Amino acid sequence: MEQEIRYYSDEVHDDFAQTNIEAVPLPAGFKYHSDNIFRRLRSFFIYRILATPACFLYCKLIRRIKYVNKKCLKGYKKQGAFIYGNHTAFVCDAFNPTVLAFPRPAKVMVSEDSTSIKGIRWLIMDAGALPIPSSLHLMPAFNGEIERAIAKKYWIAIYPEAHIWPYYSGVRNFPAVSFRYPVKLNAPVFTYTMTFKKRKHSSRPKITVYVDGPFLPDSDLPAKKAQQKLRDEAYAAMKARADEFSTYDYKYKYIYRPEGDSAAVEASTTPQGPDTQV
């Protein structure tokens, strides 16, 4: 199979999703949840009766994903938690958190692109999407929903790399900012790393998801140092898994090229030391 070469210059901001969806900002006064009994019943039906079985069917039977080290989650399913993953797929990234968090419900932080398709925002929300608002005025409501979800013992999935790089076999550098939530709420952190290997008789990759953790907030440190420590622990675990087990570039080969340089640099990654920006 011929690979498409994709050049990047910025691991944090370059985006290869190519969804061509025009992001529609969430409206002023947007509510992340409702206490209306009929909407709650609708959400239960969509998430538990429709979405959850679909996630298991797709991930385990269609994509045949193998999950390794799920035993580390044992003992933490009676409380809220955060799970961080590498952002390498569209459907799998939406479905993996439900599989890993089960029987706890999972919410997935998404960009406003995901809730911008006219007429189905309610469906995406009921299925577990937690859109990050572009408006600062909605941030208190967004943060409040995270606190409410953790208090209700939900699991929240965060993709700290922010942008999807389909089938990227490494782990990109990411900032510590999203780790402020587990620090503030004193909630455990887990990571999952989706890895790709070549199959013997197919060009489609064999997908294995490695789970690691728990990583616990250090209450002896100031908040920003505690979130940086969590970030570094999560990044180290994910990168180690990818470096050892993700050995196949399917469809795309990502090559670093400095911005403004018209000649490709023969390197597939940039230096990925600990990020210090918060």
C-alpha cells in the first residue's frame, strides 16, 4: 500500500483531521445537562442502550482491538476518573473511553467541530460528548460540568494532543494545561495508548491499546507543579508504549519539516522533551 507523506512543523497545533466541518460556536447560555426527566431518559437510552453496545461491537468485533493491562483499572470503577489517550483515530477515539470506563459512563472532551453538524448536536451530547467552548463566557459552565461528572462517578476522556493525526504511530508532545482538572478534583489519572502493528495477511493494522496508571495528584506540590508532574508521568507512559509497540505506519508517513522550509527533513518526529508551558 502506497503511503501518503504528511509534513508537519508543529506537533501541538498542526491538524490532519480534514473533516471540512465548519465549527459553529456553542450558543450563549448553552447548558451541558438538563434535569428534565424526559431528556434524562432519552440520554440514558441513547448512551446505555444504543451507544455502549455499539462501542463494544465496533472496537472488539469489527476493529478487533486488544486491550492490555486493563487490570490497573480495578478498584477505581467506583469513583470518577480521567483517562488520557493519544489522538490517532476518529471512531476509535470516540468509542475507546466507553469500553475502558465500563460500567462507569464516560464523557469525551471534543472540539466544537464535533457538535457543529446541524440537527444532531443533542445526539452527540447524549452519546457522551463534552464540547470545549470557544467562548470564555461558557467556561464556567464547562468546568462545572466536569466537576458534576466526576462527582457522579463518570470517567472523562481527554486527548491532550488536541488534534487528530490519523494512524500516527508515536506520541506527540502536549502541554500540562488539561491536567489541572484531576489536580483540582483530586481524581486519579489513567492513560491509554493506541498502537499499530503490521498484520501478516492484510495492510490494515493490528490495533492494541495499552492502559497504564493510576497516576495520582501530588497534594504536597503547588497546583501547577502537581499538574506538570501528572503530565510528565502520563506522557512518559504513553511514549514508552508507543516507542516499543507501535511499529507500523499505515496509510500515512508523518515527516517533520520546519515551517517555511520547502525541502522535507528526513525525520519522523521532533524532540519531545517535557513541556513546560501551562
